[in-house]
Amino acid sequence: MWNPVRGWLRGLSRRMRKDTMRKDAGMTTSEYAMGTIAACAFAAVLYKVVTSGAVSGALQSVIGKALDAQF
């Protein structure tokens, strides 16, 4: 036997599931902003490390050895 309340609740449940799936489909603007800020901070730290004296000297040494290698 068909129950109108049960049918209404079933339809409400389906609509709520669709709405919650739709709301969590992607990142929001604030999440993009935080990701961009984190990427820029990581790039700044990486730039400082690579341009430091010790790392710069080591990279030059490695590149120099590679270019002077005998084949």
C-alpha cells in the first residue's frame, strides 16, 4: 500500500543527496586563494634556497663537472 508520507520523505531524501553532492563538487574561491598563497610561499622559499651561496656553489660545481667530463 502506498503511503504519501513515505513517498514525500523518499523524494526529500533524493533531493537532499543531490544538493549535498552538488555543493561539494569543487573548490571554492577561498580554497583557490589559499592554494595560490601556499604555492607562492613555497616558490619563495625554494628561490631563497637555490640562490643561497652553498646551494649555488654546489650547483655550479655539478654543472662544471658535467661540462668538463671526458667522453
